[in-house]
Amino acid sequence: MFTGIIESTGIVREVVSGGSNKTFWIESPLSGELKTDQSVSHSGVCLTVEEVRGNSHRVTAIEETLKKTNLQSWKPGFIVNIERCLALNGRLDGHFVQGHVDATGICLKRTEKNGSWEFEFEFPRKMAELVIEKGSVAVNGISLTAFNVKKKSFAVAIIPYTFEHTNIKAVNTGDEVNLEFDIMGKYLLRSLSLKEK
């Protein structure tokens, strides 16, 4: 479980394909503090640390993960948001984020607002019931608030600190991002759907 408050960014240094999997070596300021078998959010995707070597660590994404996220497009030089799992004695500054990406979205628009930024993202229509005005959404693992919600898109506002300390600054029109919608909404919809049957 994560909070969507990004601790650091990392850089993809190496990508190795093996069968239907992809292995990534990521260099980050946090890599040296990680341990084997630790769950870490990489741009919103929960991956298990397999090896730590100096200031880099290795993770592998299987076929299912590659299909549902933007990891298949990661190449050397790609910037990744890094967050370690939630400590139970810490404050929940964002919202509950599982690291289980629901879908990918496409950046429709990026607008500078005299010191802040506004992004508009398109998402699959079948996810529309999970996006509500002023509701929580994780974009590349970043805890954000959705507004101007439509049937297939929503907007988020980015403050300067988030812009400078996450990979949102590298997202441009047409880019693919990882989306995770609020867990409470998913459980509520599941419960309602079962009562209808």
C-alpha cells in the first residue's frame, strides 16, 4: 500500500527482455536504501525489488503488468516516480494507492497557468464510474485530485513542488500515463453490481 506522495525520481538505465517479461535497472537516490523482496511503487506500478547494486536496483514486469501499464514503453533515460510502501506509523498525506494500475491514459493537454500546470487526461470509457469531481486519482503514482470530469477525461492541477519533484514535468500531449482510481469507489461499484444480479 502506498500514499501517492512521491519520494524521489529514478532513471531507467537498462532494459532487458526475457520471454514475455521485461527487467529494468533503475538508478535513484533511494536505490541504496532498498532491500530485496521489498515492494516499491514505480510510477504507480507496485514491483518487487530483485537486486540492489550500489545506487541502482532491479525489478521485473511480467506480461500482465506490461499489458496494463506504460512499462512496455520504458527505455533507458526514462524518468520514473519512486515511492516506498506506507509505514503504519506515518501520516497519510495523499490517499490509499495500491500500486495496481487500472488503465493507462493519454495526455490530451498540458497548460501552464502562470506558476502552476493543468493537465487533461483521457481514460477508457468503461472506467467513467470510478472518476468523480474532486475525487482522488493516481497518475503515474502521484496522488492528485480530479476536476472537470467528463465521460472520458478529467483534469488535474499541479503545484510547482510536484512538477519539479516528479516525472509529471516530462509528460507531454500524446504521452501515456498509468492511472489508478480510488479503491473505495471500486469496492462500492463491485458491491452494487452484485446486488443487481
